[in-house]
Amino acid sequence: VSKTLCLTLKPVLRVSPRWLSPGSSVTLSCEVEHESAGWSFYWYKAVPDLSHKSGSYSYELLPASSNGTADNSYIIHGQTHTAGYVCRAGRGEPHVYTLYSQPHFVWSGDLHPSASLSVSPDRVQHFTSDSVSLTCEGNSAEWRVGSFLLPDLLSFCSDWGTMNGSTCHVQKIQSSNAVFWCESGSAFSNAVNITGHDDDLILLSPVHPVTEGHSVTLGCKWRTENLRSKVFFYQNYTLIQSESRVEMIIPAVSKSHEGFYKCQSSGKESPQSWLAVTSSLSGSSYLVPLVSGLACLIVLIILLLLMMFFKKSKSKSPFSFSCLQSIHQLNSLH
Ligand SMILES: *[C@@H]1O[C@H](CO)[C@@H](O)[C@H](O)[C@H]1NC(C)=O
Ligand SMILES: *[C@@H]1O[C@H](CO)[C@@H](O)[C@H](O)[C@H]1NC(C)=O
Ligand SMILES: *[C@@H]1O[C@H](CO)[C@@H](O)[C@H](O)[C@H]1NC(C)=O
Ligand SMILES: *[C@@H]1O[C@H](CO)[C@@H](O)[C@H](O)[C@H]1NC(C)=O
């Protein structure tokens, strides 16, 4: 392979899983098509560069990858937020590098105060030609809204909407299945699924994961007002409510409510969407009881050690003696 050919090769990065779940690791894999032998692989974190509104990133080498890895996969532990990654490969002496791969992302649905995305109207499914607003909030004055049209088209608000302050307005949503998130100069927000449908009927379900124990309301909505008979709600193809109401309330959500939902009415059916449930101890907060437990244990051990120390040293320790002595001296000064 000549050097010039190498320079135009673009590896393909895969990120698995695409949605983070607490405690699981993220695997990156980098493929150089048709050219598998003898590469070293370089792994980067994508850092949003807001000076280009149309979307660009700077790349920061990931730990232990500065000399390249022989393996074409790289595992990241403890990732809890949405993040973007890039890879490239190099070989030969001196190294000739491929191009950088397209950025790929791992998404987290969990809201964080430093960067969050909310959607209005707050639902996953929308009728095509509905307008939708995506609002970024957090520790930044400047935001960019990114989107990944599944399976792998990366684009930004400037490509399909208009940014006003920290809100991206989409005039008419297309028939699509996409993931959206906000980016500031340093941070990525939670990500949301938003889908556009040509159907007559859509399911109304929240874009943010529901916390265990909270209540959630699902709904069924017609494109145009329609004569309604009964409305049927399904979870994973199993009928769970059949009433004349267009809403279904789950009063206290548990992990078993996670799954695909859809509704049916008058012989029409909505597309199905995933309802995500987060544990009330999800993310890093499951560490809190662990850490406080450990802290208690350490304090207990220190107390025990101190008690033993003082018991032993009561009679003979020069330290405790001089301590007492200086207290006496201090007292006698007054
Ligand atoms: C990279 O290579 C240099 C020189 O060969 C070495 O000093 C350094 O420790 C290596 N870095 C890593 C992360 O392996
Ligand atoms: C988005 O949809 C995927 C499946 O299509 C699901 O695994 C993921 O949890 C959803 N994310 C949120 C925030 O609901
Ligand atoms: C931007 O938003 C502000 C406040 O919400 C509004 O007054 C203004 O008209 C908007 N600008 C455009 C160009 O839509
Ligand atoms: C519904 O299906 C999803 C994915 O196949 C699964 O994770 C979930 O546990 C299922 N829920 C129920 C109640 O069967």
C-alpha cells in the first residue's frame, strides 16, 4: 500500500453499546476496510469545537493510546455521560496515518444539571410536519444541537433547523428515527430519541427515562381528530390496557415496565417506542451508600484503634503525659 493510498483510507469506528447502562463498559472497535494487517490504532475523545456552527470536533488522545494499540478494539470503563469518539490507524516507519474516522457516540439518557436537553412537545413520537423545539440548559452560554440519524448520519441544528439562543427550532419534522443531544465547548448533554411518522396515530411517551417509583402517563394521539372507539395499549406486543380513555397511567414505574409500547384504535396502530426506566440508584449515585458505608467503617476502626492506644498508654505514654502536663501549665498561666 502506497503512502498516498493510506492517507485516503478512512477507518470505520463502532461503539457498543450505543446507549449507556450504569456500570457497563463501552467497547470501541476500529476497522480499516480491506487492509487489516500491521496497523497500530489510535483512539480519541471528540471535544466539540463550537467555532464551527456546522459541527466540528477537536480530538484528544485517550489514555494509553499515545503509541497506538496493536488491538483494534479499546474498552472504556466507567463512562456515565454521552460522549463522542474517533479512531485512526497508522503503520510503517515513520508512521503513515489513515484519515480520522467519523465521530461515533455513546449516549446517556440521564439528565445532568451541567448540560441537559429538553424537548417540546415532550414526547418521542411526532407526526411528520409537526414542529419541535429542542432546548439546551446548563453551564454554558453557547450550545450546538447534534443529531444522529440512525444508523449513522451525523448532522447539526444548522442542517435541519434554526438556532435561537439555546433553542433549536425544527419547523417540520421528517419521517425519521434520530438521537439528539446538546454540546457546549466541553460537555455533552443527555441524549433523546425522537421519531417522525407518517402514520395516523402516534404513541405519546416521555423522551427522558422515567425514574423507578415515579408515575408515567402514556397517551395515544390522532393526526386529525377522529372518532374513537376503544384504545388499546401494548407493552412488548402484550395487551395491557383496553379502555375508552386515550391515556394510560403507570402509578409507580419499576424496571419491569421498561420495553416497547404502542397503541391501537379503530383499526389503526401507532409505531412503537422504547420506554426507558432508570433505577432510583442509577448512575454514580449507587456509590453513595457504598462510600458512606466505607467511611463509617473507617471511622469505627480509627475509634477502636484510638481506644486501644489510650487504654495502653494511660499509665506510661510520655505523649499523653506531656499533653496533660501542658494543659495543666496552660491552666496555671491564668
Ligand atoms: C510510548 O513510547 C515511548 C518511547 O518509545 C515511551 O517512553 C512511552 O512510555 C510510551 N508510552 C506509552 C503510553 O506506552
Ligand atoms: C432510545 O431508544 C433505544 C432503542 O431504540 C433505547 O435502547 C434507549 O434506551 C432509548 N433512549 C432513551 C433515552 O429513551
Ligand atoms: C428568538 O427567541 C426570542 C425569545 O424567545 C423571540 O422573541 C425572537 O423572536 C426569536 N427570534 C427568532 C429569529 O425567531
Ligand atoms: C420487553 O422487551 C424488552 C426487550 O426485548 C425487555 O428488555 C423487557 O424486559 C421486556 N419487558 C417485559 C415486561 O416483558
